[in-house]
Amino acid sequence: MRRVVFFVLGLLFGAALGAPFAFLLAPASGQSLRKQAEQRVRHALQEAQAAAEAKRKALEAELAAFSRRERAGRR
């Protein structure tokens, strides 16, 4: 367990150090890079919302089916 915690901490630390260098050494301008990053984040959020909505609908359908089976079993 301890190895996993250290691995995750190292991963986060490396990402925190690497991200600024990636922005500094990127071939695009800062404004262009920020716009691209914003678009990617917005797109990822939209995809996450769509996936969450699809999962919510699937879980609601499963709950409705379960409820129907429960009510039918009580009769």
C-alpha cells in the first residue's frame, strides 16, 4: 500500500513540475496554448457530462426494473 501512495505522490509531483515546463517550452504562443487548453478542458467536461447522463439513465432504468421485480415478488 505504501508503494502505491509513493507512486501516486511521485506522479502528482512530476505532473506539477512538468506542466509549467511544457507550457514554457511549447511551440505555440501563450494565448494560443491557453485557448487550446481551455477548449480541451471544455470538451472533456462535455464528454464527462454526457457519460454521466448516460450512466444515470441506465441506473434509473435498472432501478425501475428492480422495483418492478420487487413489487411483483411481494404479491
